Amino acid sequence: MAFHFLNQELAIDLGTANTVIFQGDQIALDEPSIVAIDNQTGKCIALGQKAKLMHEKTNPGIKTVRPLRDGVIADFNAAEMMIRGFIKQVNSRRRSLFAPNLKLVVGIPSGSTEVEIRAVRDSSEHAGGRDVYLIYEPMAAALGIGLDVEAPFGNMVVDIGGGTTEIAVISLGGIVQQESVRVAGDVFTADIQNYLRQQHVIKVGETTAEKIKIAVGSVLPQLDEEPEPFVVRGPNLMTGHPVEATIHYSEVSHCLDKSIARLETAIQQTLEQTPPELYSDIVENGIFLSGGGALLRGLDKRLSEKLNIPFHVAEDPLRAVARGTCIALKHTDTYSFLMR
């Protein structure tokens, strides 16, 4: 291939909260999925981390948009701007007179409708993708965790992202049973905001609630290793005066309880519909957790106790889908049956 330098291959995990792009085996970009747009011109002012710093702090001339909601594209224009901008950032390191032929593999939620799949494909093509392949996120997560997806053996993956939790049973390179529930990172953040409003009468934004989730997020009221309590400051809802509250991890576990219970039910239902031979493989092998939600303290323990099946948190769960997408990209011939 004489012009191989004109070909470029990127693996994209287009997440509700973060977008990760792999080029080769390297992470070329890992940024929040958010765009800042000038209201008058409609042009993109900032992307990723820069736009996230502006989130909830804008003036009427600027708006920040999260193009993906619940794992699917909610704002087509902003999504296209974001994908194009991120690809441009990755390419800014290349010195070439010609625009490269872009081959993209993009992860999508397993519960996506045809319309949602079309939206991702169109956005990726408009952003410059010549060959666009789509792979279901739980399949990508399984590849990224290092599971043998082609074996005649049942593997179960629970990928807890920002907008959706993908639950899938995989065997012989296909998804046997899957469930996509809209209980994930964004819901946990909203739970924390509501709890602070009701219990501490403090109003906090999404950004602060996210910080609390990362600092003291837990699903068990008692942990062996206790994180330091988090001090939050904000206006009192009644008086408007500034107040502060100290949030303990046991409070967070209390306020996330209902959402986690919904996850448990969804996992249980998926297991109930799984063929018995695959079910016994899963009991033997355990269930694998990936995505940012897998980092909630005590989640594997709580789920193991509830369902009597061992749960394992993948190493670097945040990037499992991106890594799997990267593996699929390298072996598009081998894994062509996984792609759409």
C-alpha cells in the first residue's frame, strides 16, 4: 500500500459523559462529551474539558450542550461538531497536506433503535469518516476486558456508563440476551442533587454533585476503607445564605439505594431469561463490571451478595469499551460479524 500514510484508523467510544479515542494502541484523546456554542453564530467555542469548565457558568451569549443523553445522540448538530472537533484535535499532531481516509469504529448502546444507529453513523460520516463501523458497547466492553467472545461459553458484562447501563450475555460472538436500562451515572448524580436539596436544604449543580459521587460515592453503608467526608458549600434553599454540609459516604449509599436496586432487578431479569447452560457458565465465571459506575465503592460486593454470583470489576473500567473498540478496529476482518 503506497499511500498508507493517507489512511487513518480511529476507535471511538462515544459516551454520554466522556469520549475516548484510541489511535493504534495509544489513547489519543479522553475528554468530557460536551460542547460550548456561541448562541449568535452557532459556532463551537470550546470542546471537552474547556467546555466542561464553562458548564453551568455561562452567560446568555454562550450555551454548553451535552450532545448525548441516555447513551444516544440528542442534539445532532452538536454531536457532529463534537466528533469533528475531537478528530481534528487528534489530527493536529499529524503533518499532512491531504485529509486522511478515515476509518472509524464507534461504540453504540445495545438498545439503540435504527433511528439512533443512523444518527451515530451520519454524524461520524459528516465529521469525515470514510468507512464507519459500529459495535455494540457490551460487546466492545467484553473485548476490552479480555474475554473470549467467540468461545461457546457464556460471559456476562454489565457496563455502567453515564447515560445507560448495558447488560449483556455473550456467547459465540453474539449477544444472546441484553438489557439496556437508563439508570447510570447521570441518574446517580441527580439522586445526589435531590438528596442534598431534601436533607440538607442546599442547592448544588451537576458539577458539584459529580464531585461528591467521585469523592464519597458508595453503595454500601459500611466500608472497610472509608473515604474522607466531602464538604459541600452552596446556597440554603430557604434563606439564600451560604451554608456548608459534610457529606459522609453512608449518606450517598442511602440516596443511591433505589437506583442500585433498579440495576439489581435488571441484572436479575436478564439472568432469568438466559439459557440454563449459559447461566451455569456465568455462575462459574462471574459477571464483569465496566464503565465509570463500576468505580462506585462496594458495588461488586453488594451485587455479589444480592445475586449470589461473583462480580469482578474490570481493570481500568472507564476505558474498557474504548479498548475493545480499538481491538475490533485492528481486527475488522476477524470481528466483522460483530459490526454493523
